[in-house]
Amino acid sequence: DLLGNVTKAAFRHDYPEQQLSALHTLKNLSDDPFNLVTMTNTPGCTATLLALANNDASCSPSSPRSPTARSSPLSSKGGDTSTEGSTLAERNTMAQYLACDTLATLSHWLLTLSATRKSKDGVGGGFDMNRRTFKQCTWEAWD
């Protein structure tokens, strides 16, 4: 299942380039409203996006307090790690932004879908019964 594998790749903090690519893929898929059901039915997809959207500096892999933080190749060679730390922080910020943007897009499609739902069986003259408007909708039940 391709979407399941993309979801797993989006949660992999140890490969930041792969994670960002997977998040960009999820974002592109969320732009099409026909993918809403598939994305919400994929196990872990919404949970992964929520976890990444709630990610902050205290639980990111670049944080020194994080149990999954790995030593960088530059630090073992005595190189400058300040640019690498800022790059990891930028990647974590970008991952968080993409997850939030994807969730916002999915939320938009859910709201649009619920707001444009027509009345069942055409009763009500085809008016949008659930759309929030101040327009009065008259309907003669005794005709």
C-alpha cells in the first residue's frame, strides 16, 4: 500500500530528506478532495500528521534531550555543528509546517463537504439545508 508507506516515511526522523519528501507527497495528495476518504482511512496517516504538527523543539531529533538524537558525523570529526543544528531545526520546522498545512487542507475539504450536503431524496427543493446563511428557505410541506 503506497499511501501507508508514504505515511511511515513521513514519521521517520532519522532520514530528514525522506521525511520532507513524504510530507510534500501527503500535502500534494491532500490538495485533491477525492483523496480525503483514502487519506483518513489509511491507518496512521492522520495520527502521523497530528504528531508532526504538535512536534516542538523538546521532542525533535535535533534536541539534546531527545532519546533518539544521534551524534552527527561533524561532531565526531571536531567540525562546526552550528550550521548542522540550524539545518535540522529548519527541517523540523518545515516538517511541522507541512503537517499543519496538510491537516488544514483536509479540514477544509471536510468542512466544504459537510456544508454542501444536499437534503436527502431531493426533499426541500434541492436547497442546501446545512449551509450557514441568513437567507430564508421556504418550503411548503402541504403541496
